[in-house]
Amino acid sequence: MKPEKLEELKKEVRALLKERNAIMLAHNYQRDEIQEIADLTGDSLGLSQAAADSEADVIVFCGVHFMAESAAILAPEKTVILPRLDAGCPMADMINAEQLAAEKAKNPDIPVVAYVNTTAEVKALTDICCTSGNAIKVTESVAGNEVYMVPDRNLAHYIARFTEKKISWWDGFCPTHENFTLEDALRSKAEHPEAVLICHPECRPDVVDVADHVCSTSGMYKYAKESTAKKFIIGTEIGILYKLRKENPDKEFISPSKALICPNMKLTTLEDVRDSLRDMSNIVTVAPEIQQKAKASLDRMMAVPRD
Ligand code: 13P
Ligand code: SF4
């Protein structure tokens, strides 16, 4: 797109946001131009909380479906727009409510911890939610010696390194992080021996084994800012590089694999944002009985003390 056209489009979006009393939230993996004009960028849960706290009537959630749903769960009185309704999360779609109900029936006494990357229907069946940033604390907070984790086997594997509890899990995964291999990680480390390798816990366990630091997307911004290192290999979706580079102009950030692009996160364009706001289309809603149960699971997570 020609630079003049892009500027025109950004102005159009900003004007529509004002007209609709809307805020635009963008996940850390969104396209650069989306992150650039958003009111707020962040991780999935931080953005959903921001949606709930906001005074706006309309939330334009530039991310994937489960994130917009989380905003609708936490802020049911607001209108939540997902500019591309086809922007899903393959990992969240790897388990549905029927499948989880069948698992629960096999082991009714084991508490279920759900990563926020789940549908509202699945959240509604769980004891407590977690994010990649608080999964260990949440697991520790649950009564008993066992938990069942859905849907991410890699996050479950990661948590199991830090707890005495017995962890069992649903065999889901994020295709984007799964395709970042140990070979990619080792090649990148060999090419940049002075760099620090930071990975998301959605990465495969053998990749986590060779990482220097493992954390959520929000954790990566904090770590990069506070570290004295000058070069970082970033083991998560490439969209995160936009703000890492902007916030740390004196530091270098490298993506170790061409696989680290989430096609769903890249679907949303500024045209989609403009069109959905103009037409007030692509609204995400959650049925009230599901919303209440899913919110209870998210609220229990929010009540777990942070550091
Ligand atoms: P965050 O919870 O850090 O936003 O990550 C969500 C996600 O989809 C990671 O792949
Ligand atoms: Fe889902 Fe993976 Fe994309 Fe995150 S990066 S939205 S977990 S598919």
C-alpha cells in the first residue's frame, strides 16, 4: 500500500474510533501498522482486562477469537468487535466442551486448569484459568496434588518442571510454536553466540531445555528492557519484534525461525478494522449462562496473588 493511502486509512480508523466511543486493542502478535495505531497493545489477558476497565462502549479487539471472547466474558455490557471473525486459534480449537466433559467424567475429582487460549464453552467447564505468565502460581493455588491442564501439552510440560503436583494434560499445541524446532534454536544460538535465547512456554520441551529464559509475551518486554545483554533471539511469534525494537533501540532482536508467524494473527488488516467499525459488524457475543461460568473461572485466576 502506498504511504499516503496508509496514512489516510489510519486517519479514517482513528476518526471512526472517536465517533463510536471505541478503543482499539491489539495483541503483541498483530501486524506492525495495527500495533502502531492501537490505543493499547498487550497480551491476551491484559487486553481483556483493559477492555473491562475501559469507559468505551465499543472494543475493537485485534487478535484471535478466544481473546475477543474473553473481553466479552469480562465486559458483557460492551460491544466487542473482532475485525476478522475467521481469525481463530488452532490450539484453542483442539479441544471442545464435549471432549472436555468426557475427560472430566473419567477423573471427576481432578481440578481442570484452562489456559486462556480456550473457547468460552471450555472455560465454563473448568475450575480456574491461567495464562503463560501465571500458570505456575495458578497450578500451585489449586487444592490437591493433581491437576489436568488444557489445551496445551507444552505449557503443561513446562509447569511440571516447577511443581510437585502430578500434571496430566490434553494433547493440544500451538502449530506456530511447535514448528520452531530444536535445530532452529541451536542454529540461531551458534550464529549469534553472544545472544540470549528467550522462549515462550508454548515452545516444545526440547527448545525450552536450551532457552536462557522462558516467559510470556509481556515477560519478554520486561526481560529485554531490564537485561544488560544487547542481543536477543526471540522464540515466539514475530509480531512481538515490533515493540521490542521500538522500546529498545540500542538492542538487537532476532527471529530464529520462519515458522514463527501465526497466520491467524496476521489476518487482520487496517481495512478490516475500518470496515467492521464503520458497519458495526463482526460482533462477538457469549451466551449468558456460558459467560457467567467462564467469568467465574477467569475471576478465580485473577484472585491468585501475583508477585
Ligand atoms: P499471550 O497470552 O502471551 O498473549 O499469548 C497468547 C498466544 O496466543 C501465544 O501464542
Ligand atoms: Fe493460537 Fe499459536 Fe496463534 Fe497464539 S500463536 S494465537 S496459540 S495459533
